[in-house]
Amino acid sequence: MTTDAISLRSVSRTYGRTYGNACGSASGRAPGWAFGRTRHRDSRRASPDDTTVTALHDVTLAFPRGTFTAVMGPSGSGKSTLLQCAAGLDRPTSGSVTLSGTELTTLSETRLTLLRRERIGFVFQAFNLLPSLTAEQNVALPLRLAGRRVPKARIREVLQQVGLAERARHRPTELSGGQQQRVALARALVTRPEVLFGDEPTGALDSQTGREVLALLRAAVDREGQTVVMVTHDPVAASCADRVVFLVDGRVTGDLAGAGPHDIATHMATLEAAPPARPTVLTSPRPTPHPTPGTGTRPEGRPC
Ligand SMILES: Nc1ncnc2c1ncn2[C@@H]1O[C@H](COP(=O)(O)OP(=O)(O)O)[C@@H](O)[C@H]1O
Ligand SMILES: [Mg+2]
């Protein structure tokens, strides 16, 4: 049995420019998640010329079970595409993606939808909450769609975890951006997925709420043994992870384990100044165990 929760081998994703945001959501990202739709393959075969964009270029990367990985890189470097391909929400143009050894790229839409519902949680950059449903109904949605019982206690528990017990009956328009983001997180956590992906899950939060969300993600890994993969621009948030993977122009250019905010920020600054042409493994690609709080070994400035 593999120890990798998610493994990508030689994954490339090319978009034909003419097809733009084929799914048509405001974010251009997986609007049909709640209904189990996957981003469609481009309807016409993309040729690798100047009318195409290579969002991911031959990416080989593993996310070991029970680890927390942050993904960083300049805007447009392929972070969201990487997450969507790894989560089975988008199909790579070539290469292989496995979830605990199960190949995702060859699964039918139906099997992929079922697998995502059961085993993957995803927090979108743009929340993707259903506006007509209350917070608790949004959180219950993955269970309802899977035809599972909706235990009220579990919905309450997960809303409490994200600090929104008092807002259970509110609709998204009656919540702040940060509160909506926390509802989205609760919805991703409710099924206790094996792997939880977050595309800038703290981007819309104030620093206190952001710290709470990071602590929840950290706890999902440390207490529940879940695997977390999070895109972030924030070196402080990234320092909560065991490891930071850096992307530039759709390629992995660095892999930093157990780093504090200062080292992460320094590395980001060098990437933005002059992206390295070749991948650099800065330390071991396998994560070092996350330091235990209170042991005095945590890099300074870690919020979680
Ligand atoms: N649906 C799409 N159609 C065409 N190009 C896209 C699409 N989605 C993303 N891209 C392009 O792929 C590249 C990587 O995008 P993305 O993964 O969103 O980057 P990031 O999340 O790092 O900002 C960008 O150049 C972007 O314009
Ligand atoms: Mg993005």
C-alpha cells in the first residue's frame, strides 16, 4: 500500500486559449463542484503553439499521507490548476494522478464524482457556496449528495469548529467573506475526507480568523491523519505546513521542508525576482515532522 495520499506523475495541463474559462463561473473554476461536475476537457485538441497555455508542465509530485503541504508561486504559475488536477476536478492533458494508488485520470465522470464526494474535500478560492442555502444546509450538502444520513450533531460540531455555530441559519449573503470561507471549510471537513485541498483558504480572512483556520487544518493532519494541500501567498500561513512546494510557469522549482516564515518569504522573493530555470530541491522532498507546539523547536513566527 502506497504511503502517498496523492501522487502526480509527469502531469501536464494545456489550455487552448480560445476556450478561456470553459466552465463559465465567475472564478473560472469548477462551478459544478456541488453537483459533481468536472471541468471539461477542451473540446478541441490543443496544439502546443502560441495559442495555447501550458498551465502545468511535466509535474511529478507526491503528497504523503498525513502531511500538510503548502503550494506557493507567482500569480498564473499553475497553483490552482495543480490543485484541481490533484483533486480530480480537472483532467490533465497528459500524465497520471493517483489517490492512494487509484488512477484518477482514467475514471469515468460518475466514478470520479463518487470518489471525490467520499474521499476529497475542496475549499475554493471563491467559496462556491450555494446562495439559496443556509450555512448548515451548505455544510450538509456533500452528505446529502452522497445519499448519506445528515447527523445534526456532526453539522453542529463542524460549524462550531470553524467558529460559526451562531450563524448556522444564515445564508451566504448574510455572512462576511471570512465567514463564508469558514462555511466552505466546514463543508469540506464534514465528510472527514482523506485529502483536503484549499485554494487560498485564508486569503479572505482577517489574521485572527486566518490563524484559527490554519490551526484547524494543522489539527486535521495531526489529530485525524488527514492530508492537507493548501495554496497560499502568505509565508506565515505556509509555515504551518510541513513542506512548501514552489511553482513557476507550471513547473516545480523548489521544495522546502520545515521552514519558517522568514525563509519562505526569502525564497518567494528570489522566485519573483528571477525564476530559476531548473527545479531545485532545497531540502529533502519528504517532509520533516511538524514540530510539536511548545517544544521550543518551532521556527519563529509560526501561527499554528
Ligand atoms: N480555463 C482556462 N483557460 C485558459 N487558460 C487558463 C485556464 N485556467 C487557467 N489558465 C491559465 O493557466 C495558467 C495557470 O493558471 P492558474 O492555475 O489559475 O494559476 P495560479 O493559481 O497560480 O494563479 C495561467 O496562465 C492561466 O491564465
Ligand atoms: Mg489560483
